[in-house]
Amino acid sequence: MRLSFTDELQRDFPDEFRIADNAARQVMACIDGKDYSALEAHSPGLKGFNWANYINLSSIRMVRALRLLRRYASPGAKVLDFGAYFGNCALMLAQAGYQVTALDSYDSYGACFDDNRRLLAEHGVTVRNFTDFEPAGNHDAVMLMGVIEHVPHTPRLLLRDVHRALVPEGLMVLDTPNLAYIYNRQKLSRGQSIHPPVQSQFATELPFEGHHREYTASEIEWMLEASSFATLESEAFNYSLYGLTELAGIDLENHQAMQADPSLRELLIYAARAVVPKVSASRASHAD
């Protein structure tokens, strides 16, 4: 079976793909010749990683994020890209007409993202470091793309800060790997681990910044509700498989299974509204 994510995205997300693909190409132009050892020190699995392919395939995620933002936030909304990394999502959003702040640990990444930061600034994106971040309740939307799986402790604090960063009824768009991905299920059935290779995590500099914990759809939904977010829309979709141009054997069988059962797909994306917590009658009376 032939596979082309560009053909699918041009068919299903024509306008969003045009913007996402343009941003991805601009970010890929910043990659050549860069030393990413600062990233590898805390996540050894990134050594020799194909960043150009990562950015190119990211359009599969970005088009969905942009469509959700357009559906649930006003044009020109103030958006925080929390964990912006290479900046492809932030750049896409800026080129789609949003007021964007890109937030990450840029102060600890050395010079490898200098060109990315300049590119973002040229397109009107405000670039900030996590060390300077104070959630002030002044963003209409927060993008949490590929972040929650990297949290080394409870995600409660991350979701709390995202909620605090939003205006009342603000929007969060979250995407993350699906722990129940069909390839994970097959690994477990063979007695193999679904976590990062222990050899990689064992040798890392502290803190380890790879995937600490992935989640099922029901776990994400539970955490959203527990963190005062109301789910508006969700989707399960595939990503890594599109690094191949042709499917055969087990990959084709898995693709067909995932087409029939979305719960087996690789990634989850959610749009959720920040709910203002209700004050109990007894607490309101005490406050008076």
C-alpha cells in the first residue's frame, strides 16, 4: 500500500497544510550543520536523530492543532506555545495571524536554537524562557504539543499552570502519544518494554528529558476533568508510520487495524476549555 501524508493533508486540511508546510520548511532550513548535543545530553535517544524528518512529519500534528484553534478561538487570539522547541508550531500560528509567544528552556539549549529564535522573532513571535514564565491568565489559548509525556512528576502542576495562563474559558490544545498504540500492545505481548531503552535513560545527564510517562485516552480525559478542563473535541491519528512511503507485512496489517479502531492509533489530540472552578456555597459564605 502506498502512503503519502502530504497527499492526505492536502486533501483533508488544504488551507492548514499550506501554512504548516511553509513553516516546517522554514524551520528545516535552520537545521543544517547544527550541534544538538545540548539536547542529547539529557535525552540520549536523540543522538543521531533525523530532525529534518521530525519537522517534516510534524505537519501531521500541526494541521490538526491549527484547525482546532481556528474552531474554538477567535482570529488573532493571544496564543502561548508551551514547549515550543524548534518553533515550527509557533511559526505556523504566527503566519496564521495569531499573537504568539514561544516558551521553552532556550537558556539551557546553548546556541543550537539561535537561528530558530531569530526566525520566530522576524515573524513577530515573542520568545521566552521557562525561567521567566509566570502564568498570568492573559492568554486566549495554550498549545501543549508533545509536552505532557516529558513531565518527570505529576502532570497536575503543569496543567494547573496552563489553566492559570489562560483567560477564563480559554482554550488548551494538547497532543501526546497514545500509550495504547498498537505497536506498544504488540511489544508487551512479546514481553518487551514500551518505555525508553534503559541503556539510554541509565546514561543520561540529569534531568532525563525523554518520555517519562505516556497515557491512554481515558487517562488524558480524567486528568483534564481533574484539572478543571472541559473536553471539546478529540482525535486519535497516526504519525510515525508516514515516515514510510509503502506499507507491507505487519505494518500494513497494523494500518488496517488502526483504520478500523481509532483507539489503536499513535497520537491523541484534544481541544479543551478552561472551566472556572465553582465556589461552594459554604466557602462563598465564609468569604463574605
